[in-house]
Amino acid sequence: MELSSRQKKIIELVKDNQPIASQEIADNLELSRAAIRNDLSVLSLLDILDAKPKVGYFYKGKEPEPGSLDSLFNIKVKEIMSLPVNILEDTSIYDGIVMMFLEDIGTLFVIDESDELVGVISRKDLLKMAMGNRDLNDIPVSLAMTRAPKVITAFEDETLLMAARKIVDNKVDSLPVVEDRKVIGRISKTSITNALVDYATEIGSD
């Protein structure tokens, strides 16, 4: 996998106009700054560009060889996934909030007594349930969760790129990694960002 055509255009713009602000790059490409945010992040993580606050982006003179990104984007989910944080479907909303706080995560995976995935519940779901005068100890998480048929999952033999696309396309923070309907792991935006940082560090030390 090579850099995208847009990322290559960004590199050329920075080379010719450095230092250049992200808004100027976006204007040259006739795009919004939000549209190129991910491209700039990737190019910075790969040590191709550098950014200085209130100054702009600089070209660092380092570019991966064609195809060298394959080793990054073909990393398997099982290599970077973390342990899942599961909760039984009859657990109270209150206990769900406590668990989410203690584990410092944004999503809990809801399982039944057979350890099979039945849903997910997010920080936003719990916040909605916490609004109003109700006893959160009496409300099970099953009443607030997104149920299994609508839950987007990942598999351990999928690539990092496939999982990242699912996260971006479905606007979620993390995915349960499943096998035979049982949750065996968790892949998140943080997992993917850490993989990018590790890759950038590795090629930067070559």
C-alpha cells in the first residue's frame, strides 16, 4: 500500500510552500481542514511532515518506499487487540457506569450467561440513562445497549486497515473482536493510534 494521491499532493504543497498552515493546505486542495486532518496525522506519524504551533507544516525529507506501508496496514487485529471489558446484560446501569470509570474506557461489551455477545453500551448510552430522576440500580444495561444484530464486530485475522475502516465508517470508538459469538478481544482508536506511533518510531530509528 502506498500513500494516497491526496497525501502525495499534500507533501508536494508543503515542500513548495513550507512552512504552510493546515488551512492553506486545505484551501489549495479545495477541501475543508477537517477533510485533511487524518492525512496530516498519518504524514506526521510517519515522520514525513513536522508541525510547529502557530507556524505550520514542514517537510522532513523522509518518505517510505512504495509498498512499505503494507507492513503497517496488514498487521492483524490479534496482534494489537487488548483484553475486552465485558458486562452481564442484567448488570445495573449504576454498576456499568462504575465499571466504565474504573476501566477508563468508552464502551462496554454486554454478554449473556453463555458469554456470548448480546450488545454494546457506550458512554453516551449510560449518560442518557443517568439523566432524570430514576434509580440506576434498578435499570439493567440491556435496556440501554445497542443489541447484537446492529453491533459492528471485528475478527482476529482481519487487518488493522479493515478494522480502522469499520471504526471510521460506523463512527464508533472501539469494536469487539469475536469468535463464535464470544468476545475474545477489543480493538479501539487507541490501539490503532499506538500501532501507527510504534511504526513511525521504528522507521524513524532506521
